[in-house]
Amino acid sequence: MRTALLQSSGRPGSVEANLKVLDEAAASAAAAGAALLAAPEMFLTGYAIGDDIALLAEEADGEGADAVAEIAVRHGLAVAYGYPERSGDTVFNSAQLISADGTRLANYRKTHLFGCFERDHFTPGEQPVVQAELGGVRVGLMICYDVEFPENVRAHALAGTDLLLVPTAQMHPFQFVAESLVPVRAWENQMYVAYVNRVGQEGEFDFVGLSVLAGPDGVARARAGRGADLVLADVDPAFLAASREANPYLKDRRPGLYGSLV
């Protein structure tokens, strides 16, 4: 399954402009044979927009989701994107996966909020593993800081996730996460991990780019630089199955020894 990673911050504060960027990226990705396009954390609205987060937040089936579904259908590929989700009086930092026929397949709420900015604007989600089937691949969702907790990713591995999509707003000086940690997560959990970042200065944050799709062998199949980019790589179920057979991490676990973790 060819997967495209859209590394962009769009135009913070403008849903209309960001949908246009997403539409253009979807056209390019589809032309290159992609079946899936993944965009960064909070891509629909922008990340560093302060109190506008609450103003622009919408329900999972709101107008933004409808617009993304139209893009997915028009270009014939699935789309995953980050957005602020409103549920009653509560706002979550969420990511949603929409299929090529416009169906909402999965919606995930970030479980580990990073720093005062996020804790001031969001409520943490409570469901660690959210998955959907896409083209014979079991796709999981999490967001940015979530992937830095090994227990989180291992829970996905035990639930059978093949491709973990991680919309991200990774900032300086933590670029080692994209450079080193994400490929290790893919290796130790025997899955593909797509880490899709924002880029450039946005408010007080300097987003580092470096989006990567890492394979179960720990090798980056595609990696972006520090500027806006669209990179593509293939998720190969046959290679994944062979890698899991050869690598005994999950089979050699001894869960009875890990009680102290909880």
C-alpha cells in the first residue's frame, strides 16, 4: 500500500487554506499511486493558534470531516489528518482516518498531552488503541507524544497493528524522536510507523519536519527534510509477515514479569 506523508503546516488559523493544501497533496499522491495520504497533527486548523483552537474545534462528523471526505473521494485515496475535536464542552486533540469512498473509519483522541500549551487547550483521550482495516492492512492511529511511550506502541503491536499513523507536531530540540526513536519503535514492535510532522516556525514553536515512514527492519523507507514536502513509500504486508517471522520480540515476551509496569 503506497503511503504519502504530507509535511506541511498549511496556514495556521485557516481551515479553507489547509483544505486546499490537502486537496493539492491528495492529487499529487494519487497521481503517484498512493492509496493513503497522512497529514500532520492539527493540520485542519493549525497547531499554535491559541484560543482559536476552541473556536475552530468541531465534531468528528463536522464540516471539516465532510470536506476531507470529499477530497478522499475525488482523488480515490484514504486520508488521515489531525484536527481539534469538540464533544460537548470538551475539546480533544484528535486524528481521523477517512476511506477512499468517504467513510469515516477511525477517530483517535491523543492520550498523552505534551506541555502546558496542550494541557491548557485539550482534554486527554482514554482509548489507547484505535484501528481500522484499509486495503488488507490494519492501520492504527496515535498522535505525536503518544509514540514516545513504549507501552503505547506495544499495545498496538499486541493488537495486530501493521501500520501506525502518527500525525505529529514535533518541535526543536526533539528531532532525535524522528531521527532515531521512530525507526526503533518500528523495529521493536514489528510494524510500519508513519510519523508525519509540521514544519517551520509557528508561534513559539519551531517544527523540525523530518517526517519518516520506517519499516519493521528499522530502516526509513522515506524521509522528508526540513521544508514542506510530500514523500511516498510502500507498506508491504509480505515483507512485514516475513519480518515478524524472523524477529522473535513479540513471541519471546514474558508478560508475567511485567506486572510492575502497571
